[in-house]
Amino acid sequence: MTDATTDTTPAPDALARTLAEAPFVRLVATDDGDALAAAGVLARALRTHSVPFHLRVAADPRPEPTDDDRAVVVGADRGPHAVAGTHVPASVTAFAVARALGADPDPVTALAGVVAAGSTPGGDGSDAVLTAAESAGRVVRRPGVAVPTAAVIDDLAASTLVRTPYSGDREATHAAVESLELPAEFGADAHRRLASLVAVDVATGEGASARSATAVERALGPYAVDDDDVPFETVGGYADVLEALAREAPGTGVALALSATPDDDLVDAALDAWRAHGAAAHAALDAATVGRYDGCAVFRVDATRAVLPTVARIARDFRSPEPVAVAVDETAGRAAVSATEPCAIGDACRAAARETDGTGWGTPTRGGMDVAGDPTDALAAFREAL
């Protein structure tokens, strides 16, 4: 199965009619924050329309329809009812489909999906989603850094939206911020000063790529959430949590995406998983050895299967001198790939994995491999296929 770069997602009205008439809907989302948010938006709309459904997350989702249901892949272009997210974030399409179903979809969750997709609220076709959130008074732009809770400095240490010299280390993060003498309760000035520090530290940190100064913008000037039902301080922080949960704790991620009013236990579990995930990703990147090839940088690390894709994404945004970053754990025989632009990454992963009797998967911008043979051979085959 190949990476179709042409998004074949049905028009929102057409997909809404298909789902409304279905006796049962099987939603399967790719393991990323945009797909998880989009699937949650769709599932909540199905619930209000009294259509039964099942939602799960998979690294390599495949539609499995029967005569009695509809299968919808979210985040990849597979099957006649896919919400691929190729040209616009999947969450944008899901929001439109939910409206066409007659639901009142949550624009904050959809905006979190937009940020998780690498965009900004209002960008890449999400203007209607942002308008809905702002019109309802649920989000407002403010200075600062996008983190999920009011514990801004602690959260900065775990954030995977930035890569600073102190990322992943709570004590080092506090030490770095200490010179700013910020008040205990942040106002606009404190948020602004912290954002300035982070922007400089990201761009000037050892090993920072030229792309860092642009990549950090997604984490700055966040949209603050003003809604008691949404347990996160900013849209970007919410996005970061969803992105981590999609890989680290997909069951918790699904529960969070499905809940309009998540309870404290669920939120605590989500935040604990996010913090552990972020710390592990930054620690792996701290210890990485890097090889540079034409169009591709390889980061050799020691990381779990769940963390490896996050390492690849952070490396792509903040450390890779090339447009494609590969995070590989040679001992475990697995790799994750992330690219700045669509370039058939999934196809290259599948082709390379076949060369070593392994398994590959992915989309045009990201993918992964489980390698049965020598990982070095798989990396060479990947570079050739790319």
C-alpha cells in the first residue's frame, strides 16, 4: 500500500451522510495528536447522533469494514471513508463533518489537533474552527509558551514543542528561568519574558538547526483556554499531551479525546504520561550520536517504541540539518522517521523494511520500521528508497 499524496477524503457533507446512515462505525486513528483529536471530534458527533462506534489508535491503521458497519481511517489515506489529513489537518475535516452531522463540535479539541499537526490555529484551513472557538469566548491569544497547566516552568521542561539546552530536566529548567525573577503568578509581562528566553535558547542552543527559530514559533504566543470543561491552560499544551498519549498511552488518549468533561483521575493520568514521555524523548536526544547524509540525518538513540517517533519529530524541528530526520534504536532494530514536507516517507519505510525482512509503515511525512536484519542495511535501503 502506497502513500497517496492526493487526499481522497470525501466531502464533509458526503461523509456525514455515510456516517449518519451507518449501523456501526469503526474509527481507527494513526498514532499522532491530530488524528486522535480528529477521531475524538467525530466520535462525539456520532454519539450525539446516536450512532454506535468504536475508536482505537494504531501505528499502521487499516480499514476493516463488514457488511454491518463503516470503517473510517483517520490520519492516513486508506479506504473510501478516510479522513487523511494530507492537505489540511484531519481535525479540520472532522470538525466540518461533525457540523454536517448536526453536532456542535468542540473547537478547542479540533484546534489542539491543528497544532499537533504542525500548524497554528487559523492556519491550513482551520479559520472556521478558530472563529468558532473565539466567538464562544473559549480561547484568547496571549504572550508566553504553550504548556498544558499553570505550572509553566515545570511543564516547559517536559514540552516536546521546544528543544532547549535544559529540556527534559526540571531542575535545570528552573535554574535557567531563575534569572528572570518571575512572579509566582504569571501575568502578561512574565509570560512575555519567558517566551523571549525560550525563543533565544532554542535558536542558540548547541546543535540547534537553522529550522529551530521557525519551529519554536508554534509554541509561542499560545491560545489560552477559557473553559472549565477543558482541563488544559493552552491549546498548544493540549496538543502536546494528545501527541504524547497517542503513542505512550493510547487508551488514556482515547478516553481523553472522547470526554467532553474529563475527570481529575483521567487528566492526572494524561499529564503523568505526557511528562514521562517528554522527559524520555529529550533524554534520548541528549545522548544521541548523529550521522548526516544527503537529505537525511540519522540520530542513533536508546528509546522505547513509543518515544522514538517523538525523538524523530523533535530532531527534525530543532536538530536536523536535513529535511528528514531518522531516530533509530539499533539494538532494538527499530526506527522512526519525520520529514518537514510530504516525500513518501511511508513508502520508503516499507521498501527499506522489506529489504531486511522487516515491517515498515507510514504516511507521506512520517513513518517507522521494525527491522529483522542489520539496521545499518535498513537505513541504507531507506536512504536509497527516499
